[in-house]
Amino acid sequence: MANRDVKHLLDMLYEMVNDAKNLPLSSDKCIIDREAALDLLDELQEKLPEELHRAQDLIQAKDEYVKSAEREVERMMQQAEYDAKSKVADSEVLLAARERGHAIINRAEERSNEMYRVVNEYTEDALRRTEEAIQAALDEVKQSRVRFRAASAARRQKDRETLNKNPKKTDKEEE
């Protein structure tokens, strides 16, 4: 099995259905290679847990990154407090230290918030695309099953009609 991702497998399944030959006298029904389609669906079924695992890894990485950023903010806050306490009690120096501490804290919080936002957007987008791919595959499978059942029923009906007509002709020919 080649290393193919879920999107590539869905594209292959879509191509298979799109390129399939039409049934005679029908533009919306087609014939596809069942084994090939089932093989693609089996491969999709194997790949989906892998894609979901990658999405979970992204979420875990995001959580670790946020925790790291929070630790960094805490460290910066402690450093700012230490710097402020170690300064001379002179009002101008103390005021400058407090402003610098607040600026560091604000910058660290802004950086943490921005990183958190970016990671959330990326994770949300990855999960949305995975969900859409899964839903598209499921919809295609459902449509294929409906078309297959309809074609099968039509063929059985045609065969019954053919069988019903033939015995009547034979009875008339014997008389």
C-alpha cells in the first residue's frame, strides 16, 4: 500500500465514480469496479484513525505550548517582581521598574494569547477538514449503495419480465 492520505484516497474514489462507464440508457447510473472501490474504502477506514490521531497530537501540542507559555509568563512576572524589588527605592527608578514589569507582563500575555489563538485556529481548521473529508466519503458511499440497489432492482425486474414473456411464447408455439 502506497503512503496515501485520506484526501488522496477520497480523490481516487471520486475519480473512480466520475470516470465510471454509464449504464446503458442512463446518465446518472454507472458501473464501478467493486473490488477497487472496496479496497479504497478499506484503506480510508485504516487512514481515518491515523488522521484523527494526528489531530489529537495537534491538540496535545497546543496544550503543551499554552502551558509552556503560561510558565514563561509566570517566570517573566517573577523576574519583573524581583527586578522591581531589587531597584533602589527612588521613586523614578521604582516607577520605571514597575512600568517595565507591566510592559513585560503585557507583552508576554499578548504573545501567549496570540499563540493560543493561532494554535486553536489551526487545530479547528484541521479537525473541520477531517470532518468534511469523512462526511464526503460517507455521503459518496451512501449514494453508491442507493445507485447499486436501484440498478440491481431494475435488472431483477427486467429479468422477471423476460422470463414471464418467454413461457407465453412457448405455450402459443406448441398449440
